[in-house]
Amino acid sequence: MNVEKSQPVISAKGLTRVYRLGDSEVIGISQVNLEIAGGELVVLKGNSGSGKSTLLSLLAGLDRPSRGELMVARHDLNKTSDSQLTHFRRQVVGMIFQSFNLLPTLTALENICLPALLAGKSIAESRPRAMALLEWLGLDARLNHLPAQLSGGEMQRTAIARALINDPAIILADEPTGNLDSRNGQIVIELLAELNRKWNRTVLIATHSTLADEMATVKIGLRDGMITDPP
Amino acid sequence: MRNFFFLRLFIWFSLRDMRKHKGRVATVLLGIALGAAVFSSVRLSVNASLDSFAKSMDLIAGQADYIITRPGGHVPENLITHLWNHRAIKNVSPVLSTYTRIAQAGSEPFLLIGFDPILDRPLRNWRIAPTTDPKAVVWFDLLKEPGTIILSEPLMRLLNREPGDRLLLEHVHQRSNFKILGKLEPEGLALAEGGQIALTDIATFQEFTGLFGKVDRIDLKLKPFATAQDLADIRQMLPESIQLNLPTAARESGQMMIRAYQLNLSILSFASLFVGMFLVYSLVALNAASRRHELAILRSTGASAYHIFFIFLAEGAFLGITGWLAAIPLGNFLIKYLLHGVSQTISTLFVRVRVDELSLSVFEISFSFAVTVGISILAAYQPAREAMQVSPKEALEISQLGMRSRKSPGQLALGGLICILLVLPLSRLPAVLGMPLPGYLAILLLFAGFSLLAPWALQRISRRFSSLLLRRAGIPAYLASRYVRDSGTRTAVSVGALITAVALFTALVIMIYSFRQTVEYWTYETIKGDLFLTSKMGEINRFRYAIPQQVIDNLQDYKSEVDILPNRRFFLNYGKFPYEFELLDIQGFMQYASFFWLKGDPHKIRPMLKGGKGVIVSEVFSNRTGLTVGDVFEAQIEGSYVELPILGIVRDYRTQGGVVFYSMPHFNAQYHQTYWGGLRFFFKDRSQDLDLAVAKLRNEIIDRMGDKVDMFSGKGLRGAVLRIFDETFAVTTVLLLIALVIAALGIATTLTVMVLERSQQLNTLFAVGASFRQIRTMIFWEAGFMVVIGELAGVVCGFILSYLLVYVINRQSFGWTFLYGVDWGSLGLSIPLIVITALAAALPAVKMVFRQPPATLLRER
């Protein structure tokens, strides 16, 4: 899916998420206003508890806002139904996680094909693209390996391939280098940058690390659930 | 201090975690409680019957050192004077007993004992309650006045009588009016027969029953200095047909039969506990696996591997103890139902028992506690061993790889195969101490074998059908098959529980059907007769009383319409094994009916049997005594010593021991004349409406001889046999259903915990585009795989188990086998029902999906 570079692909107004824990309330994010144009590489910075994960989960359609407006790739995430959100997660965004989150009983190839299969494609239809992604990521010799047989860097690259299988417009990465050594971390950031530059994908990276700072086109800071100047 | 530390660690680590997961713990506790309740209440019920029977027998036997009896007959009363003069004999007491009832329709029979109150005093404990007349000496009035009786208090209450009232009792030959002199204090003899007993003087008894000059037995108490030589002298004094025995013989043979039944029911009820064991394994294993990181932290902060090991053993023990305690109210409820069912079954099949109270024996309570806690600890052993292997360095690792199974399915399958291969040789071994212990071990190995094969089967089948499922059933089915394939022993444990429950169910359905079909064939071939007639209360009094001659004479008028076949049954013992020696008109019998032949050529045997050349024995008799075709049957029967060759073996499902058949006319000619104990009528004209003819004949006999005989239509008798059969298996069916419920609980627990444990994976699926429906469908497919494989393996295991039950367990426990048959209809209907029930067990797991929002996937660390 392609989005024009000039149009805001993510637009949030007064975005708030409040968690109720027993009698108390915890504010995840509060009154966040945001506009991200298509084709940007955004680095989201903030300490633990700043609200990065909350914001990412809202953008990924994993959670719904308590208040405010949120449009992502022309999807009003406040008003979409569950089935529309499912379609959104399949086709519009691709998620990359800190702890990789590969299914342990599936091979690398199968993990990559999984979102396509969930979207209703057959294995025959999804395999060519998966193979192309594996080759691009240097994993073609690992396609039949289980996650337990891959290194950390290989697992994260597999996860990147999985995120790209359905050709989403937006890639969301939550601390993608958090469990990698600096060399592999650098590789991953460069891959994400390549996705942004060459493939014109909007990439949003939530991270403590400074590896992505140089490549970012937009930097956003978060503190105590609110947007601040990036550190 | 160390113990307190461990207790604190257990509370902090295990109990607090259990408190967080109340639902799954409650499910396991329910399973254990059900199993323990079933096991305990079955044993207590049978023990109550055993105790009641033993108590009755002991109370009636009293202080006697020996008893004198005549097998199949009565002892002449005049022996007493000879015995009384022997220097070694201290006390002699003649005793008679019979079942009688008040002359009122629907009244229940009770035991009437005839004795000499003076002679009997030193031998039995009984006391008459004081009456309103302080000068009355009731026991003396019992001697003095004919037609007097003393009742136990419960009997008096039941009959709504008081001392001084009259009681019209009926017996074979007559009705007699008795005067109630008093009531027995509730102690000693008054407690026999469930407290429903009456005493009368021996002369009154003999007059009432027609047994003049005869007694059932003479009880002896010897002097302290009596020697073996004295005993030999006493034996010498007795006529050839009279025997001197220990008083415990009758009790022991009855107890032997009840114990076989108790063992079978105990094993069956143990199956419920066994299935519950899988629940404990499942929960402890899942606890250990899901908290692996915490275990690593514990180890890294100083806990030893043995701390971890004992924590999980303690979890098993805790579940066992708590489950056993929870079983108490359940057991209270179950026992009310079981006590009646079990005692009725025992009375019908083996010996008459009347349970008046349930005693909570310390042994039984301790035994049930020990078994429940023991198997819970055993179930926790393997997970505890695996948990202690967790290395401290895992505290630093972020593991997303889930549970690592250390045993390969292949290794487990090999173990399973070995277990299954041992089944056949074990099943061939003979019983040990009269119990089919090798057979039960074979059954245990069969269950273990199939359960160990489960992981390999899950893996193979999932691997084989994965691609097909992806093409035909979509991604949820495919993911489910992959997970089940690779989840190793985790899912296999619940599948093992289901295999056990389904196997039991299948085997018992087959066994009960086979048994019923065979019994049905037997009743229609052997219990043939249009009408059966005995003396009044003949069956309960074991046909010891002759049909009155007047009745026999009157029945001659019907000889043009019916063939009347007489028979006589003697209740004897071969060592400790009770059996019946039945005389019948073989010639007449074979014209209308047939034996159910098992061994020997019927064409050769029939003429020999008709000619009185030998006997045929039942399968039970043959298996119990070891006697077979070609051996010689020997027995003292009343005044004659019978020695006859065994011509053949037949199937006979009469209970209370085995049977030996011989021709009545030839017995009368060769040995001695004997009276008729029962009659069988066959209408000569078989083309008429037999039901109508039977009803007409019956009414005519009642009009002419009414209260002197008991009659049963052949149809009614055959129906009653099958009805009793169905009732005796009702208890078995209930136990079976409970085992299935426990297995379903096991599936529910496993699936629920699998969902909780995989929440990260499931949230990942959600994040990469799976819908709620797809994920829930996947859970149902996982349940489906487990259930289908459990069902299929269970059915195969069940067929093998059915062979063991029919040809090994039944044969060694009760002496009989039956024709193997499968009720495909019932089996076919029940299997989908089991599948639906087990799939319903997946519902709690489906509800658990996304109990926490998927956004927790991104929770910052």
C-alpha cells in the first residue's frame, strides 16, 4: 500500500488513553496531538513509562483510545469495528517487537507467511514474496529453521520480513534493537531506513537507542504521556 | 527452622500463585475430590455390607468352637445326648433358623431362630428387656408356652407391635399365631440381620416348620483342656454324613465372594482417581513450565535444586490433601446412593446382607487419604524433577520458546509399546490369592502404554495432516495442528486422561453388552419353563423345605395339560467355595430346554446324563475348584456319599457360587429318596397362547392351594433375572460417568492453561492480523485434535481392555466368561456424545483468550 508523501498518514488530536486499575487510574498518554506525513522515518523517544508503548499500541490498532481522534492511513481508529481493525492490522501496519515474538513452532518461512495466510492468501500465493524478503534480508539459508535455531539478529530480521509480507504502508517498531548487540542493532536500523528511503514506507521507531537518530526525518519526544521536545 | 523456611517458601511461591489462579486450581480440586469421593464411598459401602455380613455370622455363631452340620440336610436332634456326655464338651446348643414373614401381602421376611434358651445361654449373647411385670421370667415362658416369640426392638417397631400382642406368621406348611412375650435388648444376637431378628423355643420352631426331631446344626463349646484326640473322638461319634466344622467356614465363604466384588468395584472407582492424577500432573507441570523464569530467579538467589523439587512435590501433596478434604461432603452424598445399591447387589448376587449402619473405619479413611495424596504426589514427581533442572542462568535469558520437553515422543512411544507388549503375557498369569492381580497390572500397563503413545501419535497425525488442513480447513486449523504437534507431553497428558476414560467406557459398554447378551441367551435356554413353583418362601430359605405332599398330589390333576419337572437343590461347600448341587428331571428338561454348553460334546454327554452316568458342572464350579471333564465329583449329600464323573461343563450365571447337575430319578435310585424342592411346568400344547394358559393355571393353583406355595411365571422370572442384571450394573455405570467428567475437566484445565501460557503468542497472532474468530477457532481445533486422538486411541485401548475384562478379570474374579459381543449402536451413539462433551470443555479456554488486552504485548520492560 502506498501513501503520498505529502499527506499526513497519521493524525491524532487530543489523543488520550487512560487505564483503570482497580480504583485508580493510570494515564498512558494524554492530549497527544500529532501529524506524521507519509514516507517519514519517525523516531519516538522517551524513558520507561513515558507512553511510547501506549502510543504505538494505539497506532497499531491493538488498543482503542479513551478520548480524542486518531486517523491512520485514512482509517478512523475510534470508529472502526473489530473486523475493520483486523483488516487494518493485516494490511495497513506491520509490527516489529523488541522480543521478536516469532511463533516457536513455525519455521522462519512459515512465520513470515503467517500474516498473509491470516489474510486469506494461500501458501502458494504468499511464498514467492516471502522468499524474496528472505533473500533481501540475507536469510534464504535459514528459511526452514525454527526460531530456536536462529540468532537474535536473524530472528529480528525474520520479524521484519513478517511485518512486510502484506506490503503495509506503515511499519511500527517497538525497541527493535533492544535485544540485539550493537552490530545487529545497526543492521536492523539500516534495514528500516532502507524500507523508508527505497520503499517509501512510513516507519515509526520507538527506542531508547541513538542508532536511529541520524536517519530520522522526524523526532518526537514523550514524557509522562505527553509530547515534549525530543532529548 | 528449616521446615518453617520451606513452609514459608511454599506459601510465598506456590500458595500465593494458586490464589491468583483460583479457577484452574478449583477445577483440579474438583477432579480429585470426585475421584476420592467415589473411591472412598465405594469401599465404605462394600465394607458396610462385609461388616454387616460378618457381624451377623459372628453373632449367630456366638462363642461356639465348632458346629455340627449335615451337608444339604438336617442334623438329628438325638445326637445332642451323645455329645453332651463327652468329657471334652462343655456346652451343646441345637439351632434352627428360617426366614418367615407376617401373613400379610407385601411384608418383608425376617430371620427366626429356634433354640433352647437354657442350653444356648453360654454360647450366644442375648438379653430380654425387662417387662412391666417384675415377676415375669420371659425366657422361661418361652420354654413353657408353645407359640411364643421374642422380637428385636427394630423388628417390633417395624411390625408395629408391643409385648403381649399377637403375630400371625406364615411358613411353608402353615400359618401360626405367635404371642410376643418381650423384646430383645439391642446387643449381641439382637444386632444380627440388621437388627431384624426373632427368637423362639426350639419345639415351637419345629412345630411351625415341620422339622420334628431335626435341627440345622449343633453348636459346641469345648472345655479348655480339650485336645486334638478329643476332637478326633467327637468326629468318630458322628454318623458318616455329619460333619464337624469351624463356625467361621460359612462366614469365610460369603466374605470371599463379597471381597471379589469389592476388589472389582475398588479398581473401577480407582480409575476415577487415576484420571484425576492426570489433572494434578497437568497443573503442576504447567505451573512449573509457565514459571520457569521465576524458578531461575529462585535458583539464582540461592534456592537449591532440591528446594524446587520439594516445592512442586508439596504442590502435588497440597492438591491431594485439599481434594481429599473436599471429597468429604461429596462422599457423604454419594454414599447414600451407593450403600443401598451395593448392599442390594451383594444380597442378590452373593449372600443376604442387611446394612443397618455405616462404620467409618479408621483403616478405610486412612487408606483413602493415603491413596489420594500418594497418587497426587506421584503425579507431581515428574514435573518436580523437570523443574529442578532449571538453571540459574536462565534468569538472565528472555525465553520466548515456551516449554522445552526433555523427553522425545519417540522415547515415550517406545516405553508405551513395551508396556502394551507386556499386557498379553501378564494376562496369561493365574490369579494370586484368588485375586486377578496380574490382570489388573496388565490393565494398568495398557493405560500407561496408550498414554505414553499419545505424544507420538499427536505428532505423527498432525505432521501428516498439516498441509491438508491448511488447504481444506484454513490457517486456524493449520496453526492448531502445528501447536499440538510440537507441544510435546503437555497436551499428551490430557489426551492420556481422555484415553483412560474412553477406554474404560468402551470396555465396560462391550463387557456389559456381552454379559447381558450371554445371560439373556442362558435364561432363554436354561431357565426355560412356563411356570415355576416352590414351597412358600422357598427361595429365601434356599429351597430347604419340601413342597407339601398335598400340593404335589393336587397337581397330578394337571398332568394331561402340562409336564411337571421336579428339582431339588442342595447348598454345599467345596472347601471354602459354595456351590449348588441340583437334581432335576434331565429327560424332561432336555425335551424343552437346553444347557448352555461350554466344554464336552453335547451329543455324547446328553444320553449319559439322562442315564445318570455322571454330572455336568458349571464353568464357575470348574474354574473355582479346578475340576474339569474327566475328573470325579465327590460330595457328602445328606446321608449319601456321591462319587460321579464329570461329563461336561456348561455356562451358568446363577450367582452364589457354582452348580453341579445330576439326574433326580437316578439319585433317588442310587443314593436316597429326596423330596421335591421346586417344580417347573411346561404346557404340552405349545401352539396355544401360553401367557393366557399360564395365568389360568396359576389362578387355579392359587384357588386350590393358595398360600402354600410361591409361583413365578417363566416370563416373569426371566425378566427378573435381566432386571437384576441391569440394576447391578447401575453402580458401575455411575462410576464410569464420573471418570468421563473428570477427563473432561482435564481437557478444560489443559486448554485453559495453554491459552494463558501462550498469551504472548496469541497476542502476536492478533497483532499480525488474526481476528478474534480465527484465534478462537484455532483453540477449538486444538481441543478437537486432542479429543479425536484421545477418542480413537481410547476406543482401540477399550477393545483390548474389554478382552481383558471378559476373559481374564471376570474369569479369575468370579469364575465365569461370556460370549464376546459389541453393541455397535450404543458405542456409535456414545462416541459423538463424548466428543461433544470434551469439546465443550474447550469453552472456558476460548473465553480466556484476550482476557488481558493485546496491547500488553507492547508493555515496556
